[in-house]
Amino acid sequence: MLSPVENLSDNHIQFLRQTLGAEFVSTNASDREYHSHDQSFHHPHLPAAVVFPDSAAQVSAVLKYANEHLIPITGWGAGTSLEGHTIPVLGGIVIDLMRMDKLLRVYDDDFQVDVQAGIKYKDMNLKLAQHGLFFGPDPGANATIGGMIANNASGTRTPGYGATRDNVMRLEVVLANGEIIQTGTRSVKTSSGYDLVHLFIGSEGTLGIITQATLKLYPLPEHFSVVIASFEDIEGATRSVSAIMGAGLHPIALEFLDPYSARVLNTTGEFRLHEKPTLLMEFHSATSHAIEHELALAQELCSDNGCISFEAGVGRAERDRLWKMRHSHYEVLVRTHPGISFLVGDVAVPISRYPELVAACERELLTLGLRGASIVGHAGDGNAHPVVPYLPGDDASHARAEQVFANMVHIALELGGTATGEHGIGIGKIPFMAQEHGNSLAVMRAIKNTLDPNGILNPGKMF
Amino acid sequence: MLSPVENLSDNHIQFLRQTLGAEFVSTNASDREYHSHDQSFHHPHLPAAVVFPDSAAQVSAVLKYANEHLIPITGWGAGTSLEGHTIPVLGGIVIDLMRMDKLLRVYDDDFQVDVQAGIKYKDMNLKLAQHGLFFGPDPGANATIGGMIANNASGTRTPGYGATRDNVMRLEVVLANGEIIQTGTRSVKTSSGYDLVHLFIGSEGTLGIITQATLKLYPLPEHFSVVIASFEDIEGATRSVSAIMGAGLHPIALEFLDPYSARVLNTTGEFRLHEKPTLLMEFHSATSHAIEHELALAQELCSDNGCISFEAGVGRAERDRLWKMRHSHYEVLVRTHPGISFLVGDVAVPISRYPELVAACERELLTLGLRGASIVGHAGDGNAHPVVPYLPGDDASHARAEQVFANMVHIALELGGTATGEHGIGIGKIPFMAQEHGNSLAVMRAIKNTLDPNGILNPGKMF
């Protein structure tokens, strides 16, 4: 087990300054504080130093040195993770990839792009729009591509475009010993060798530092439609999800709001949602005619399942308005519930078990007796985000919220699901790894020990 | 390095008989001969014994014993591989999974199925049709699901449904030491732990024996259309591929035939193809109206790129007729070229490089001066199958064919592609692993050594 490194010796600092340039090695209080936490409630921990490399070669030099001197290394993108992934719990060096933010090359005819890992995905998509292309996964927060890959991030657009793991062709990774490898190919198809690309996706910086990636892109759609469909009950809403997927329709997004979340969003005055179980959908199509027929079919399927209101809008403005509303949910919730803080859960189950998951989460939330308890989620892929309220500064209240949070994970696992649909393991989900993975956890550990025998890479996470 | 085991001792045979039942352990000549080769030209090698387990527990017992006694193990599905994967080059035990062919459970609402690894995919799809569902990847040959997973098989339907690696949720795997692990989840989304499922997919039986899988399915489409589009030149055909994908159309299949292949298929009299570069396409759609509009758009895009003939057909019968023709290509080629044998190549490149790949392969084939040289391929994903003729029994001719075969792989790699799009590494593509993977090959080897320290699993393959 690696020991904590709360401060670096003068020799260590000297090495880093020579390698990166003095201005790109920081031990000042504000840089260390900024890199001590992510966006979660997990306890912050200061790194001994923060470095800002501008190349894989610099990352390599730092890792080689850290590996020889047993210095903990934590990779850092935008700090938007929600389970403590980027908190340097053993101190050591945080490698902030913010300077490695270049869009290197667009392959227009292949719908691919080479980027450095530190580029933020929204910034990248703005640049790609000039090529008529975009990267599909959309985690909400303006994460870096490296962070999205390390965490296998996803979000509202996963029914249409998959998670990050479905959209990465090739990686450049610096291993614990400083070796730089390239893995994967720009060929859409390959059956050559072990799939190391997927091994690094979702490895949370514990197997290597991702420095560059080739991503799969999609052409920007021309014809959008969105739907807000409200249902008498959750079963009708989730049966509609199955019916829509089963009919061969291809929703890009298929989101669930519980009645309380609809009520919270109504406080903004921008929408007048029914305060009932509600689905938000987005469809794309190659032609405007096709989209009309798809909407008609979607409406029929929802009606068959107890839909009480089906409002469709066509075009980009309607689309943008819907998602602005959806993405404002958490902010509006916080604003309208002063004196309450929230833990955001992230559990996922097979879609057929979604009604049970939501019902069980509702029961758990009721036990807290606090305002603001609610559930939103990506119904199209069985992912729920229960929003668990607690009283800030009240340890007992926080503990109750954590217990509810844990209960929900156990429920998801019992329903054949996973402890985390998209937020990752980090620190917060470690207690559930054994239940979810059984003895395959030992295989994961063996791979970790093979690729990082000294355990310098993001210690204290995943295992 | 593991030693060959050409015969098993009486003790070994005794153990196997006790474990599996005497009738499920064979050392007879015909069983050994049948399991000594696959469908490739690679040299056969006899196993010492063939066993037919009926459970993961039996596979586990065999592996644990083999690992202790350093007996080579080769997994066996349907023997349809094309690069020597299932040839037991060091003898030892072949584990034939033919008895583990059960469809265990269909999850209708989740579009998933649990199967044993020995089920053949065509048999499985016949059973799934009763549920209105099917497994998307279609390698042509009636492979087992376990074989398809081990090889990451794909085929004509990959533009629509991805390769096998895109359609596996969960695996049961027996490791070299006999341990049985479950990995993956039925949840569509997960960010929990390392992605071991993808590590085993395409590992060609070198990391473990896959005994069970949960597969992702699709609803059977209701509205089909197919297109045969001929072009003045290969550039027009491949530009059309890019245009169709870029317009947001979703072809399920997008196949390329060179003029010679079209001529070969015309000998059957069932189609009157233009003997020009030709694309075969299939579209599915949720509504018949939508499909008309998609076809119209596809035609417009092909016309823009020098299409000289665009024949569309709608409905299942037209679809079946087209694919029967396409799948008959190799058989018709062999029948119409008596006295010539063929190596079938399998290279893939980024789609934008497909014209260069095809042109370079054509040049290579010309050097042979033999009839039958031709190219078919899965244009929609950049995969080409050059068909390389040689004179059977003529070592010099075979050597020239092998050289052309190798040259094509180098060309594909130089174009940013891969040594194998879908046939896998097996024996035949080992010489290209270093060029394709560079120093990430050492990472693959390290993982192999970690999971199979004695090297008993499919020795002589991949590395």
C-alpha cells in the first residue's frame, strides 16, 4: 500500500520544475485547494503539488519519476466528477491536463476527431459544428474528454448515441511506468488483439493517464422533434419506453421526471408541465416527412399506455428550450429549497425493472421526511438519479441520506442493475464493488496490479 | 513456454472420464481429426483428446486440472473460424461446447437473452423470432455465440447493428485456473469497474473459456428495403457511402462488389448486375412512409456521385433474395473457377481510405495473373475481403498468394487500418501484431500472463 505524500521534497519539486518549466508546477495554496475536491460531498484532500503538462512526453516524465519515488498521481480534467474520482486522497501530484486542450485533426469523411484529453466537450462540439459534426455523449457538466473517457460518462443523449465507451476509437495513454502507448484504430471494425481501449475507458485514472483520443462523431441532425408526454402512473410511462424502443423508433433521448420534479420545473414559469410521471423525448430524422410519421407512431404507443398529454414540438428552438428546462432541474431544485442540501444518486437497472426501481426509491425517499426528495432519470436506458435531501451541518441527517443512498444501490443490484449508471465508482461506490462484481473483482485487481504494480495511479479509488 | 501434449496419460483420461462421463471424452481418430482444423488453409494439428462438457462446472474442473498438469486447452464452437483460431497447435484437450447450446431465458421487455456459449446463432435467431427479436451481428457461417464473442465476429449487418462486441452485456467465463466469473450487467448503462466484458470479447479463447452470455437483441424490423446501386468508378461508390452515412440515413448493410464479383454472380442468372463497382444496401424503418423518403434520399445521394443504376426493392422477399445472392458469392466463385483455390483476406481501414485500399488490393491481385481475383467487402465499415487465387498443390503459387495477402495487410495498416476487420488474429495474423499495436502489445501480453500464467489457453494464437 502506497504511503501518503503530503509534501514533496525540494528534489522532487526541482525535478518537476526542470521537466515542465517552473511556472507549470504549483504548490501554492489556491491551486492545491482547487484540486482538493470535485463536485461531490466527498471530503477534500490537498495534493502536495499540481503540475500542468503540455505533452504526453511531460506526463510520461512525471509518471516515470513518480513511479520510481512512490509518489501518488491523480489525473485531473475539469473537476466535475460526482463520486470523488479526482480527490488526491493520498496527496502527491495532481496532473491537470488543462493545457492539453487542442483539437488536433478532424476527419470529415470518417466522422472522427483527434483531440488532446484536456479539451472540454462543449468547447470541442462548438468547433466541430463548423464541420457539421458533433460528439454524441452529453454529461451535462462541461467535462473534459479525458475525464469523460476515464469515467465512461454519459447523459441524456445515450439512447441515441451511446455512452462514451461507445464513441472512442483510439487512445494514447501514459502508463504508470511512464511508457506511452497507442491503442485502438480509426477503422470502424477490428478484431485485432485485446480491446485495451475499453479497458482504459471507465478505469478512472487507475490504469494510466489518457492524453489523447480519437472519437467517433455524428453528423449534426437537421430535423428535430421533441415530445413531453405525461402519464397517469409510472408504469404507463415506463411501458411506453419499452413500446417505443420495441417499435424500432430511435429516440435520441428519453428522460423521466417524477411529479415532484415537474412541479419544481413549473416554478420557473417557462413550461406548464402536468405534475404527473412525465417523459421527455427527442427524435432526429433524415427527412421532415419521416419525423412526422415517427411522432405519430410514438403518440399512438404512448396513448396505448395511459398517456394523458402528448405535446410535440418540431425544430431546433423547441429542442433547445426543452433541454434548457431539463438541465436547469437541479439548479431550480436547490434554489427553491433553501436550507436543504442534496445527494444525487446514480443507479441503473434493466429497463423492464425501471418501474420497480423508481417505486422503491420513492419509498426510500419518503422515510427522510424532507422536502425536495425526487427522482429524475434517463428512462431510455434504465438510469435513475434519486435526489436525496439532507440538512447541511446536521451529521445525523447526512448519515440518514447516505443510508438511503446505499439502500437504493442495493435495490438496484437486486434488480439486476449496477451501482452506477454513469457517475462511476470513485470513492463513493467502493463499498458496493464486491456485491456487484463478485469474484471478477479479483480479476480487476490483478489487472490493476499488473499495469500499476506500485499503485501510484489514483490510489484510494475503485478498489 | 508450454510443451506440446500429443497424447494424454491414462491418469489424465481417467480424470476426464470421471469428471464428464466416459461418453463425453473422446480420443477416437474421427473426433480428433474433426477438431484438428478450422475452415482456413492453416495446417491442422490433432488434439490428444476432445471433451464435451455440459456445464461451466465441468469446464472449470477440466481447466483446473489442465492448469495443474500443464495441458494445452483449446475452446471449440462450430469450427468456422478463418485464421486457425481453433487449431490445437500444441495438442492437448479441445473443449467442444456443442452440448452447451441452450437458450436459457429471453427478456422480452429488455430485448436481451441469456444463452449458453455453444448455441449457434442461426438456431438462436430462429427461436428468438417467436419473440419478435433477433441478434444483430451476422457472420454468414453458422458460428456459435461463444465463437462469435471470442472472435468479435461481424458481417454484413454491422453498419446497422455493430459487431459482436457492441451486443454483449454480460459473460460467464471460466478462467485458466478453473475459477468461474460473472462479469457485466443487464443494465444498458454502467460505469462500474473495469470493462472485463470487452476484454474477453475478441480474446480468442486465450484469457478464458466463455460459457454463457447475455446478448443485446433488436426487434425484428417490419419494413425493409434493399438497393442495388452501380457506379462508373469505385470513387463514386465510396463517396456515396460517406454521403449516405453523413446524411443521417441508417443503412443496416452497405456492401461493395467489384466488377468481377458482379460478373461471377451474374453467372447464376438470378440477377442481372451491371459489371461495375456496385453497392448493396439494406434499410429498415419504423414505418413504410419513412422508408420511401429514406430511399429517395439515398437515390439522390448516389446520383450526385455518379450512380449509373439504382434499383430499389421493398419487402422481405426482396431482402432475402438480395442476401441469398450476396452470401452465395464465394460458393459461386469456387464453382466457376475449377482448378483454382482462394485465400480470403480481411482488412479494414477508415472509410475515407476505402477507395485507396480497394485500388491497392486490385493492383496486388493483378500481379498474380490468375482468374478469380476479386474484392468484396463491407463498405459501410471500411472492411474489404480480397479474394486471392492460387493453384492448389503448387507451393510457389500458394507462397505468392500469401505474399499478396501480407502486402494487403501492410497497405491497410499504412492507411490507418487494421490487420483484421472481423476474422481475428488466430495464427494467420500474428506476424502483423507488432506493426499494428506497437508497444501496447506488451500490455496485452502482460494481461495474458496475469490471467493465464501457465499459458494453457489456446497456445500459439494471438501472440
